[in-house]
Amino acid sequence: MLGNLAIGAAAGGGYSTLLILVVFLGLMYFLMLRPQQKQQKKHKDMMSQLKKGDHVITISRLHGVIDEINQADQTVTLDCDGIYLVFDLRAIAQVTSQAPQAVTAPVSADTTSASADTPAENTDEAASDEPAEKTDDESAK
């Protein structure tokens, strides 16, 4: 008789465990899988709208302009400043709205001399002097 009671108690507890498991799986779907599916759909839509002349960035962060798209081979030819490279379509990470800007800008002599007298360097010197001074706590030791 005690065995039957133990089985009944375990069965009642099993429903709550099953309910918690179902709720956990539902949360996992909405927090992890659903956003990933949305991102995949967005990327697929972007890939279907690629056209010649689009400025793109590959997964290796190479910037270029689409010169040719071969749907049969699933490849794309990029023009990177006169160098033509063939990539798999899946290598396109994003489409940019404009050509990439120059990485380096010319620096004039006036800006370099003005930056040497910035207060930031003075604060660094002051900060390096502070640890050299002893405080009351250190002198008590």
C-alpha cells in the first residue's frame, strides 16, 4: 500500500516537472531560435537583392563593388580597386550604401604641435607623481 502511495506522489510531481520543461523549451525557442531565424531570413533577403554596382563587405572585411553575380555557381566577382576577386555568395557579410572612406587622413604640422600641449598629457604626469608620495597610512607602517 505504501508503494502505491509513493508511485502516486511521484506521478503528481511528474506533471509539474513536465510543465516546467515545456515552459523552458518555449522560452528557449523565443529567446534563442526565433531571433536567429529572423536574422537568417534578413540575410537571405539581402542576398536575393544583390545587384551589379552594390558596395559590399565580405566576411573577411574586404570592401569591394560587385562586378558580376553568377547564380549558377553561386559566386560573385568583386572589383577591389581594379583587382577582380571571385567569392562565394555566402562570403558577402553586408551591403553598404556607399564606397568605403579613406582610412588615413593627411595630418598637418599645426595639429601635431597643438596635440603635444594637451592637458591630457599633463594629467598623466600628475598621475605618475602621485604614487611616489607617501600617505599617512604608508608612513604608519
